Amino acid sequence: MSDQAGKPILTTRQGHPVHNNQQQRTVGSRGPATLENYHFLEKISHFDRERIPERVVHARGFVAHGEFEAYGTIGDQPAAKYTRAKLFQTKGRKTPVTIRFSTVIGGRDSSEAARDPRGFAVKFRTEDGNWDMVGNNLQVFFIRDAIKFPDVIHSLKPDPVTFRQEPNRIFDFMSNTPESMHMLTWLFSPYGIPKNYRTMRGSGVNTYRLVNAEGEGVLVKFHWLTQQGEHNLTQAEADAIQATELGHASKDLYEAIERGEFPQWELNVQIVSDDEHPELDFDPLDDTKIWPEEQFPYLPVGMMTLNRNITDHHNENEQIAFGTGVLIDGIDFSDDKMLVGRTFSYSDTQRYRVGPNYLQLPINRPREDVLVSTNQGGGQMSYGVDNRGGNPHINFEPSSVAGLAEADDSYREYRPFVSGQIMKAPIERQSNYAQAGRRYREMADWERDDLILNLTTLLAQCDKHIQEKMVWHFSQCDEEYGRRVAEGLGISVSA
């Protein structure tokens, strides 16, 4: 089969034609996503298994341990107003944490001075079990629907034939994905190369919900603000580092902790009511958008301090596993289309990469005062049996003989109401260019110069029609933005 242009028709591996490769199936255009997204599940499951044994993304990273100390408040309000999560409730309460900083696209032995988003994943070992906050240094992402995640990563990864990272492939995809302009504006500015891990910020990127004891919920975004000052590199500075050192950021973090210079990040949140917010020109669940700080101020929650290095790279770095679905009571999912997809993908990746019993590994287990009690057993590399109560013969629930029991339902569940047709559709308020243009105008002159230089250097290696399409997109963001890129490429803005 082929389309009118002669291209073969995209199918699943069952041979089924794919009629929509842009959106998952959701309740209404905003979500939530439905589980019978067969094409998406097959696509993301295969994507998760493309590499062995290193991670498909975030292959190179560095891990450190520390603690999070709560302020007991969120902004100037008691934390309990917004969430019943226990780790936030009391001023001075400390929670052990493990954090993994990483690059995203490069392999395990790639350069830490590459232009690339940086992973910022924190595992809180709370009294209610683990909570993973899996984010990046940048506040936005390239896409807003997880069904496109394999595509964007494929475009950024090396060519499957030449095995080179090709600008023409990258900008071919981006030029056909207008929502990526905001992320590209951040990524090709100096923010695309943090100076090191200690001096970069972190962001949860996805939108979550906080739920209080009364079962009331609000939407929330999480932000880690470095206390070391935020510093980035120009491409020239990064090139100079890369000439002699591939792992400068890991080295910097390790040596700082060994010296007793313990880096800190303050956790801040932005909170909005849980509705569609029609007064905004963007959807608050859209991961390609920032919630403007002047409308939704940052509210301090607590301080994280890293004070202990790992003792074994393989056991604590290569085998540590994070997942966006690892939440605790008081923190809940939103209908963010990227979050739904990531929640399946991350845990699925770990089961493939580390094995079905990856959660039995010490680096991934909850802290010692949290008793793990499940009826799960068997599988490759199982080396223990979870608590099942007093009778080892009972590995099911319910049982009138022994075994495990459901937790009580004394808490109030947050039950948002959703209705709508089941469909595959984009969100209505896309606003692909406004925030990218605003970001361009807010940059310092030297940052804009660096942005234009970085973009034109790579776009100069692209086909003419891709250059023209990218110039058109940048012009929609800001007239000067498009004009300067066009001038750097020697093409007309009106092309």
C-alpha cells in the first residue's frame, strides 16, 4: 500500500494500517488516555527494548545520595492545605534521597559537555514508600503526546545507516513538529549545555496533582532551584572541555561531595486549580509550555542536600531505576498526555533492561522501615520473597485463611470528573510559537547571539527546504528571530 505521494503506508507489525500516528486515544481531546492504545503500547514497548544493556535514553549519568528537609509549608500556607503527603507536613522532617543526573541522547561513554537536555531524577525514600520525581533541567519538552516519543528520540539519535547524529534528520522532524520550537529555543541557547550538574536547575516537566486529606486536588509543577547559582556554557566553552574530558560534570559533583561542599537545591512548586483554565492561551497540561511565574508564583517547599557519594557505580548507578508512576499518597497523576505514556514506558524499560525483579535490588528498594508485602514472585534473578504474612502457602488476595489485606480506605480519594468522546485528537489550545518568542525576547544579547550561531551552524548542514521551513517557524515565534536565522543561512525570510 502507498499514499498519493508514493510513500509506503505506515503499519503495525501485525500489518494493520496506522491511521493516526500523532495522538493517543483519549477521553476528549485533553485526556485521560485509554489503555487500549494498542498502536502506542506496541510502539513504545518495542522502543523501550531497542538497546541492550545500556539505557535507551539517559545512558550516561551520575548518582549521589542525600536528604530532603521539608519546610512544613508550601509558600506561606501549611503544606496540609494542598497535600497529605507526609514528607511535607512537618518543618525539619528529613527524607533520604538518591538523585541521578544524566545526559539524554548520548550513549554511556558520550560527552557530558554535549548539547542535550539533562535528566534530573530524584528518588525520595519516604515512610510511605518511594516517590520518584523524574524530570529534566529544562522546563519543557519537544512534544506533548507520548506517542511521538520514539519518533523524536529516533530523530536525535544517530542515523541507522551512517550511525552519525545528522542535523538534517533532527530538523526534518522538528520542522514538521511546530510544538518543538519552544524546546529548541531553550536547547540551542546556553541552557542547552549546563556548566555542570551542581549549577543546573531541575524541573518535573510533567503536570501532577496534589491531593489533601479532604480529597481536594490541585494541579502542580515541581522545580528544583540550584543554590550554587545557575551557570551554563557556550558551545566554544563546551568544545574546550570536551577536547580533554568526557565526564567533567560527574567528576565535579563527586569531588565537591568528597571535599564536603555539599550541593543544595530548593524544591519549589507552582499550583493552579484543577480545571481547563480557558483564560490561558495554552493548555496547562501541555508539556511544551511553561506556567508563567508572574501568574503562578514559585512556592518554596523544602531543601535537598547531597552529602554522600556512591560506593559502586554498577550497583548504584547502572541498576538504579526511576519511574513517573512511582507516587505516594497525596501526589497523584494528572491527565498530562506525556505523563500517561511515560508512566508505562519507564517501568517497562526497567523490567526489560534490569529484569522483572529490579525492585528487589537494594538501590531501588524502599528504606528499611517500610515493609514490602506483595504476592509477586518468581521471574529472572529473583533472590528473595516479599512479605506475604504468616502463611507462605497463601500468595493471593483475598483469602479467609491468611495472606495480605488491602489498606484501609479511610482517606478520601480524589475523583475528577471527565466526559467526552473517545478519540485521537490534538488539544485545542496549541499556541506553538508564543512562549518560544517570549523566551527569545527575554534572553540577554549574548544568549541570543549564541542561540543564532548554534542554530545556523547545524541548519547550514540541512536541505534547503528544511532550512526554509525552520526559518518560517522561527519567524512565527518572533520576526527578528526568523530574520537572524535566515541571514545566517543566506536565505530569504519570505521563502
